[in-house]
Amino acid sequence: MRRMPTEKDFEELEQKLEALKELSVHMVHVENIQEMGDEVLENLRAGDLVIKHTGNQEHAYRVTYKEEHQGICISYYDASCVETVSYDYVEGHWVYNSTDVTVIGE
């Protein structure tokens, strides 16, 4: 015979669901990878995806590094290149730093 769930059961389930949220990959969509604002960058975590839309193309970048209120690197790669876009945290805001492109096979 099954027992009815108790309030404690629901609390435990809620805690487990919250823990799963921390493990999930977040995704944001942008048009310009070099002009993302504080709101977008603040919420990104290592492993998250940033989808850049260019015309009818989509490029998937991954957050490869983030140190809170220090820096963030977002990388794209395909068969021909690796592109890394970096931002620094300066005076309370995320600021675009640079884009590094490494061509593969040259």
C-alpha cells in the first residue's frame, strides 16, 4: 500500500530540483558576441552556451572560463579555427577585452 507524500517529502523534492538547476546548461541568444551587457554576462557560468545569430547562421560558443567579477572567456571552434572572446570586470561592469582567433592547420 502506498503512503501519501508528506510535507517533508515535498521539501526534499524541492531541494533536489534546485540542485539539478545548478547542473543544467543555460543558453542565451545574441546578435553580437562582442557587445553583450552586464545582465547577460553576469548570469553565465562555465559550460553555458551562447548562440550568436549572423543572418541565417548560428554559431555556438561555450563559456570556457569565468571568475566572478574578474573575467570570462567564451570560445567557438570548428574545423578551421578557434575563436575566444574575453571580457573583464572593470569598475562594476563587464567590459569587452579582446577576440583571439587561431587558425587550425597553418
